[in-house]
Amino acid sequence: MAALVPSDHKTEAHPPSPLSENGAFFLRLKRVPFLDSYLKRRKSMKKSFLMLVVALSSVGLVGCKGGSEAEIAVVTDVGQLRDGGFNQGTYEGAKGYAEANKKTYQYYAPANGSNATDDDRIAARELAVKNKAKVIVAPGYLQAAARRKVAKENPDVKFIFVDGWTLTDSADAKGNDNGEALKNVTAITYKEQEAGYRAGYAVVKGGYKQLGGTFGGGGANPACNRYAYGFAQGANEAAKERNLTDVSRKVSFEYGENFTASTSLQTQISGWYSAGTQVVFACGGSMFQSVKAAAEASQSGKIVGVDVDQAPLSERVITSATKGLSTSVELALTEFYSNEWDTKLGGKTQTLGAVEGGASEQKYVGLGDFSRLSGFTSTDYSTLFDKIAKGEIVPDGNTPDDCKVDSV
């Protein structure tokens, strides 16, 4: 993530899982081997990403819905708008609020696809401002620098930073925020470790023992890293409860740096399935398509989806680690239009998890449809949710800033 992480993001050492000595799926939450491989600091990373769009306008942007002027704007992250995941969940939250409250809305995709630069992301925001946007919603940590610049230049426009952190008016040479919080920016982040924990617990509780995971961001995306760590911890706990010592694992960040589908990723996952991996956690935007192709070409390979319920995308999806993208965006827009920005949002970060979700178990983090996962019941899920909500189980999301599994 080229060090674009919260300035107070810390890594603490924790004791290894009690399962690490008997060969079960394990995790050591410190700068030592992760998931039977090793953590590796990366000094800098150049991010590229692929935006699949139908057509580009003369300024290299594509927009839809709401005409040339719209007061709610969404600037998409890597991947397609209708990606069945992160972009779509964010957009549908803005769209849902706008249509329910008769507001105009439009989305903007930065130009140049996989070669998009901060200048492209800035241009998308500047066009939104030109088109009378009052609030700009944008998912993804890659957009931080562009957001900072445009927010500073347009203090009357509000910015919702999904999967972000408290953005300041300055940053050091590595991109770490080191100034005063921008009052026209609010951030929403999630406890992905809780969703990942539920997914890991569910698949092992449901009878699977040969697990895999492919994670986006090249080891530098905090959200993907939290999903990965949570998945490992949940699998640990279920294996412990079942007295299993033979839960195996394969984990990679190798082909997901830009969150795109690729033949290389598909080939890797096909190899995993052929070698006995039963289920793969596909965590990273359009990477899902590569895992889906590999699973559907295999005899019985299964998938854990991410961000939204991806069961409708393939019969091989047995559950998904979800977060309430649409719900949380709608909530932030509701508070903005209720004149609560200064008191609830401006310069602040909301970190949403099980407790914040209250009685609605799927409100902010949870599991998608798990009806295809025999051996894991609604009672199992409710019991697990309650333990996390009450603090009896606290999945650790204290991951390194940058981590990468180089071999599996």
C-alpha cells in the first residue's frame, strides 16, 4: 500500500496459535512466518489496476445515471462498477439513498485502466465537483492522495472515504498522514478480521480441512490482510473445537497486487484444487473471476466470496465474508443530509463490526448465504456472532502494514 496506512496503525507481537505445533491451520500475529510462510516488509509498491469500462468520454472518464450534473458522486476503485463486490456494493449504497430521497447521482471511473495515476483519480473528482457534486463517495485506499488534494481545494464538498482512515491535510514522503484532519472528509472502515474469522470457522466447522486463500493488494492492502488473518484465526478455533490436527492451508498474495483476474492466478488455483485444496477464499475484486473459473473447471472445488454475498455468482460459492458496504454508505449519506456532518462525520473514522451492527447480524460484517455449507447451521452462526459481539471472541486485526506470502 506504499505506506498509505493510518499513522496510528501498529503491529504488536502475539503468541503463536496453540495449533501451530501440531500442524493445523495457524497464524502468528507478528513479523514472523505467516501461515507457514513468512512476512516480508516491502519498501515501496507501485499500484496499477484495471478498470473495465464500456466507453470513455473525451476526458477519459465514464459516468452513468443522473445526467451531467449530480449532487452525489461515486468514484470507482479498481475493477468494474458491476463487479459483484466492492465497487458495486459502494455504488448501490449511494444509488439506493439517492433514489429513495430523490437526489441526483452519477459515477466516475478514472481513466487509463491499469495505468491509472493519481492525476486520473484527481480528474475524476474534479469533474464530479464541476458537475455540482455535494458529496463524493469513493472506495479504496489507492485513492487517498487524490482525495486529499481535491478535498483541500474544495472545502465545501464532502468526501466519504470507504475502506479508509482519517485523512489529513499533509503527508510525509511515504504517504503517511502527518497533518490536521480534513474536516470535509469522513472515513468508513470495517473489522474484516471478524468477517474473515466467521468464514474460516464456518468452513472448518462445516467439514473442510484443505483450505486456500488468495488475497489482493500484494500484501499491502489492510482490508485484505485483515480478512486473511481473521480467516486463519477462525479456522484455528474450529479445528481446535473439532480436535483436528490435519487442517492444511495454502495462502498467496502473488497474483493479486492489482486485484484483477489473470490466467496466472487461474492456473495457480487450478493447481491447488488438483492437489487437494477443497475451498479457496477469493479475496480481491475481479480476482474472483479467476478463482471461479478454476473452481468450475475442477471436480468439486469450492469458493468463499468476499465483501458482498457472492453466492449468486457461482454455485461453487459456499459462503462469503461480507461487510455492509451499501448499508454504511447509506448511513453516512443520511447523516450528511440530516446536517450531522460536523457532529458525527467530519474528520472522523467509523470502524464498523459486530457490535456496531447491533441486532442486525449482517449489518456491517458477517457471512453471506451459507445454505450450501452443510455442517454449519444458523444456530452455529448465531452463537458465533453473539460471542464476537459480546467480546468473548476478539479476532485480531493487528496486521503488519505490508505483508506478502512469497511461496506456499
